[in-house]
Amino acid sequence: MFTFSQFLRLPQVKELTCLSKSSIYRLMEQGDFPKQVALGARSVVWVRADIEDWCAQKVNAALG
């Protein structure tokens, strides 16, 4: 079940992750980045918690 979360647009995802647009989409295609959520025919977002979790996993992996 999905509970309400804050949504992020691509510029915000890029800022939080320090990744380029092409890197984000490549990682998504490889299954190594959270998938976007379609809100409409031409509108997609990412769930903030998913992006924050992904960032935390990367930091933990680098430190661990």
C-alpha cells in the first residue's frame, strides 16, 4: 500500500544525487536507480524517500 510521500521532479533528483539526466535514466534501465512514477501523459516524478534511500545505500556502501 502506498502512503503519501513528497515527489521530486528531475531537476531536484539531479541536485540530490549529483547525477546527470543521462546517468539517471541509464541507471534506471539497469535496475540500479528508483523508477519514476507517471502522474500523467507527460508528467513523471520520483518519490523522495526512494531517492534518499538510494543515496544512503551508496554512502553506506562506500563507507562499509
